[in-house]
Amino acid sequence: GHGKAEALAALFQVALITASAGAIAWRAIAALGRDEPTANADFGIGVSLVAILATLVLLRYQRGIIRQTGSVAIMADNIHYQSDVLLNGSVIVALVLDQILGWHGADPILGIAIALWLAWGAFQASSNAIDQLMDKEWPDAQRAAFLDVAARQPGLKGIHDFRTRRSGSHDFAQFHMEVSRDLTVANAHDIVESVERNLRTAFPKVEVLIHLDPEGHVDTDNPLVEADVTPHWFGKRL
């Protein structure tokens, strides 16, 4: 259950992002209608450019970590730093418009736009975190690819009660696997081991739990058990 801490950390980040969006929107709305010229434009643009370059380096590093781990906490933090780039970019745009065109109203309008973008990013990040906390199933394409690998195993007669989830940077899959009733325990165990090896090779970051059943056996007295999920794959193989 330690992987849940990742999602909780992401929700904490979402709370901070939402608070930031609210504060930016509040200040931007309060500044609407004020005709206040800016000062020290050259210095402000220079500082903003340095901040943007430094943040872009950090964003690139974070995205590499996200690709490797799928961390929802780092995803949420990435949104926070993206907002820093947008804020500094809006400062540059507002200063240029003010100094060149004499338009003093650009800053609050850009602030409101960034606040809305932050709110949308916070919503997306919270959705990903809540999905993990609620043990949402993998996407259909990922489930199908997993079953396709499992179904290649000779001697495997069926799979039911297939369940998947993600916790932190780890994926989990469990299912009931059916083999012929005539097999010895040792032979059935060998088939299970072979399926596990194939799945570990194709999905090295997935922890797999397999329950062995004789062919045709389904726990009909358990309403939580799902029906056979693999007739399509087995039809192609056979």
C-alpha cells in the first residue's frame, strides 16, 4: 500500500496548484481596469528569460523521470513548473506590449488565462491520482496486450477473474488460470511458471499473481469473480 503515498502526494500538489490558480486569478481580476504603466522593463525581461531557461531544463529532466516511472506526484509537480514558464512568459509579453504599444491591460488578462490553465491542469492531475487511489483498471489496450502474451502458453485453457491496477510506479495484475484436469500438480506448476516468465519478459514492471484452477472451474458462488476473458485470444491460437 505504500504506492498510495504517491497519489496522496500528487493530491497535495494539486491543492497547492489550485491555491496558486485562485491567487493569480484574484490578483488579475483586481488589476483589471487599472491603467498602471510598468517600470524597469529591460531588467524584468532579462530575469524572466533566465528563469524560463532554468525551468525548461528542470521540466525536461522531470519528463524523463515521468516516462520511466509514471509518477503522478512528479506529473503534478511538472504542471506547477509549467505554470512558472507561462508566468514568466506572460511577464515578458506584458512588458513588451506595455513598452511598445502602450497597452497596460495585458498583464491581468494573461494572468486570468494562466489561472484557468492551472485549474485545468490541477483537474487532470487530480483525476490521475484519484484513479490510482481507487485502483482503476488498466486501459483496454494494455489489458489486451497482457492477455495476448499469456494466451500464447501451450496447455493454458482459459483465464478468468482478470484484475489490474496501478499503485505508485508499480503495476499489478492477477488472474485465475485454467489448465487440464488431467495434469499432475508438477506439470500444472510448470505451466504457471512458464506463463509468469513470459509475462515478466514482456512486462518487467508488472507484479503478477496467478491462481490455478482446473479447466472449466469458476467460483460461481462468488459474485466478484468475472467470467472467462480470453475466448478471442484462445480462438486465434487454436
